[in-house]
Amino acid sequence: MALKPCSLPGTCQRFQPHILMVLAQIAYTFLYFITEASFNHGMNPHVYITYRHIVAGIVILPFAYFLERKIRPKLTLALFLEIFVLSLLGVSLTLNMYFASLTLTSPTFLASVVNTIACLTFILAVILRLEVVDFRNPRGIAKVLGTLVSLAGVMTMTLYKGHMLKNPWPPIVHMKKGNTVTQESWLKGSILTVASCITWSIWYIMQAYTLKRYPAQLSLTTWMNFVGAAQSALYTAIVHHDRAAWTIGFNIDFWSTIYGGIVISGIVVFIQLWCTEEKGPVFVTMFNPLSTILVAILAYFALGEKLYMGSLVGAIIVIFGLYLLLWGKEHDKEASKIVDEECVHEQEEDPMKLTNK
């Protein structure tokens, strides 16, 4: 029997969601540093969120209008209210808390705590039956173990330091630091980080339901950006009365807004919506630890920040947990295909079964 040749295009298509999510986490890695530099320069985080999503909406709008004309469902009042809540959870409320906590803590801390989104999303998905866990099947056990192992890795990176690794060379990039973070502001920032993780998890779960009624990822991305920008602008106008904050120059503030708008709120959000529809919300969130690892490595080699042995040990544990969960979900998908094929085969053998039901 001749062996079936390995097809590179077929392999790339099979692992397309995995590749896209890795690229998305690389994009998030640069976001941590470019936004921190912008905020240290004086950019208002809430103004940044508003401008960023306006940019994203303007860029994605023509693609959504022309490419999804035939598949875009009619926007009803109920569906618009659902998108309004989705925008609140994914843009205005969550990101305002998220970036406010960045100014009060640090990128490494924020990237570490955000990894709990994967576990929170998994728990919510199981409760809402978006994820099926069968403890009698190895793949079901792998999904649970993968989530728990990844959480253990995250906690290791966050709580355990160990020996400090010596920097091999002086910092390549010197980033200007903002004001010294006090214990009170760190506590406030930690609370905002945890709150943003909870709302972010709900956002990922809600996407899976909204995409069933509005299966147009580009259009949904556009709506979320514009609605979220309007919500953030209203909040900023009420809370902050400094008109000068809305003026930005052609500097790091401008480039961070362009990068955040086009790359993150535009391309990456579209990728996440597509992967959520293909693989589910848990699959998307399980890649979050990769950005934590990349942030720690980049900060160590490029910025000269301290790197501890606990971060390396935690990173290895996280990667192992991610592999377990992806293995479980991959076999879960294959099993569902087999069940569907068996049902089709039974109907072909005895078509009367369908009519007798």
C-alpha cells in the first residue's frame, strides 16, 4: 500500500488557527511595550482607547462592507443591543480597566495575571456547555489537565521568583519610566486587572453566541470598534475634563494609536473572532500565556529587566499545559467528525430511520 504524501498546503490549512493565534500573541507582546512607552510619555489611556478603536473601525469598515455584503445578516434592535453589550465587555469597560491597571502596575505583572482568562473562560464554557468534558475519555481528561497545568505555570511565573539570571549585555533600548508605583496604586491596579480578566472572559464566551446569530466577523469587528469607541469617549468626557488630553502629536502616542487600532483592534480581533467560530473561545484564550513568555524574554534581552528562574520554569509548565489542551481539543474535533460520518452512513443504509422519527 502506497503511503499518502504529506501536503504542505493541507498541513498549513489544518494548523491555520494555531498559526494565527501565535501571530496574534506576538502582536500583543509588542502592544505591552508600545503602550507603556506612550503612557509614560503622557498619553491618557482612556483617550488612547477611544482613538484606537476609531482608527480600527475606519480601517475595517470598507473590507466589511464589500466582502460581507451577501452574508451579513440584517441588524435588528435586539442584535444591536447584543453588540452594544459585547462592545462594553470587550472594549470600553474592559480595556479602560486594563490600561488603567497598566499605569499602576507593570507589563510583566499584567501579562501574567491576564493568563487567568483562559481558566475562567474554560470554566464558563463548561458551565454553559460550550465545552464538553468527558472524564471517561483521555481527550476530556487532557483538556482539564491542560487548563490546570497552564494555571499552575501562570501562578509559578507570578508568585515564585527563584534565582535571578544575569543579563548577557547592557539594555538595547532604554525605556523612560513613569512615576514610582506605590503600594496603594499597585493594589488598585491589581483589582482593576482582576476585574478586567472577569469581564474579558465573559466577552470571549459571548462572542461564541453572537457569531451564531451574526456570522460576519469583519462586520462584527467594525461594529464593536465604533460602538466601543463611542462608549469610551462618553466615559472619558464625563470622568476627565482635560481637553488637552485629546491632542496628540506625531510621536509615540500617534504610532501606538495606529498600531493598536490597525493591528490589535482590527486584525487581531478579526483573527480571534474567526478562531472562536472555528475552534471555540477556550482555544483562543489558551494562547494568552505565550505573550507572557514573550514579554518576559523581550524585556530581559532588549530592556535589561530582571528575569528569574521561576519565570522560565513557569513558562515550560505553561507550554506543556497548552499542548495538553490543544491535543485534547484536536482529538475532540476528530471524534465529532467521526460521529457525524457514522450518522450519515446510517442514514444512507436505512433512509427510513429519518422519516420514522
